[in-house]
Amino acid sequence: MSLTFTEPVIARVHGPDGEPALLEIRNIRDGLAAINRHDLGCGQCSTTEWQRAVDRLVKAALDPSSACIEEARQALLELVNWPP
């Protein structure tokens, strides 16, 4: 089963030069990499949004059903749009 999102999530991260950059997250692996390598939400790790995004991404990696993948996508959207 594919780990690809129905639509990508666009996030603002810091690029390699430290400048702001846009990152297209197209699948579960991209989402985990964004959190681990690009510090997506690093200042928010104590927030429910960050914890939910990590939880849903790991759950979707372990159970790649379409429902789990969509839950992970929605959780990432909440994280990149935080604070509302």
C-alpha cells in the first residue's frame, strides 16, 4: 500500500542556509523527515498539535491504511497551520 497523501502538505521550514523555505510533504516518509531533519514544529514539541502529528505519522507508517494516512495528513496540516 502507498504511503502517499491524497494532496501534499506545504510547510515553512528553515532551509540549509538558515533562510525560510517551503517544503512539500507528499508522503509519510516526507512528514517524518520534516519533523526530524527540518525541525518542523521544533519549538512546539510540547504542544498537542506536534505530538498528534508525530503519533499519526508513526501510526500510518506501521499501519498504512488510507484512513491512517489521511489522519496523518490532517495532523500535519494542523501542525503547519499552528497557531491558528
